[in-house]
Amino acid sequence: MLDDRPGEQSIAPRAGTQSEVTPAGGGKVVTKSSPSAHGVTLRCGFCGQLNSVDLSRAAQRPTCGDCSRPMLLDRPVKVTQEDFDRTVLASAAPVLVDFYADWCAPCKMVAPLLDEIAYQKIGRMLVVKVDTDHAPDVSVRYGIRSIPTLILFNDGQEVERSLGFEPERVRGLVERVLA
Ligand SMILES: [Zn+2]
């Protein structure tokens, strides 16, 4: 059953929420720099092109290989279900994933914490947001029963998760994975 912990909101089945499964693959990846220990595949927020980004250079504002606009990594990045595996699981750096929904009030409490971590840990890890309404398969795969749920991934594996609003715990998890 659902966890009834404070600061969480259960995921209610919603009419009209259809699975938007797009076939995996497709689209070449633009590589601007040689693969590195901090390589991550990210979709450009402007043109949608997949880019291979060296996270260790994130603070220098890497640009999209296609449209030359900046890849903004000092803030959480939205990741779709289609891109989840190649962006989150294949990342060479740790990834903190926020499973949320636009209608979830407690999720809005978590948002500034994610902004803070993305800004402070730029170049060392990736912070992403997954809209559970549009990512039913990924949500089921990771057993997301309430939102917000934050999961920390490293080397494609779940390290730990946080349910609801637990800022000190989340900061501690991040420090540990980066130590
Ligand atoms: Zn672009």
C-alpha cells in the first residue's frame, strides 16, 4: 500500500494519462569532446538534439553541438521516459532523480532543494526531474508509490531513495556519494 508519511502525496490514477512510450534509440548523439570520466548524454532543452556532455566542464557552459545554445546544468534537467536509461543509467557521474508531478504540492517544497544541489554540485553530479505522469514505465520499474520520491543513482544502480521532504537526509546522501 501507499506510504502515509508526511510531506508526500500519493499518486492517484488519473484519467487521460496515457503511456507515451517512444521507441528507444533514434537520433545520433553529437559529441563535442572526447568521452571522459564525467560523460553524460543529455538532450538539448532548446532543439532536442542529444549531446554527449563532459560534466566536469559544466561550469563553463557547454553548448549544444547542433544549435549552439547553452546546456544549462546549474539547475535540474527534465528527463523523459525515453531518455531515462541513456541519461540517468548510463551517466558516468552520480544522478539525483526527482520523481514528481505538476499537481503535487509537496513536490514544490522539494524543488528549491534540487535547485540548490544542482547549483552547488555542478560538474560533479547531475540533478534531473522525471514527470511521473509522462513516465509510467519508469515509475513502475522503480516502484514509485508516492511523490516526491528522490532516487540517487550511481553507475546505473539505485544507491538510496528519499520519500517526501527530507532535505538534511538528501544532502547527506549527496555528500556521501561524492565523497
Ligand atoms: Zn540544441
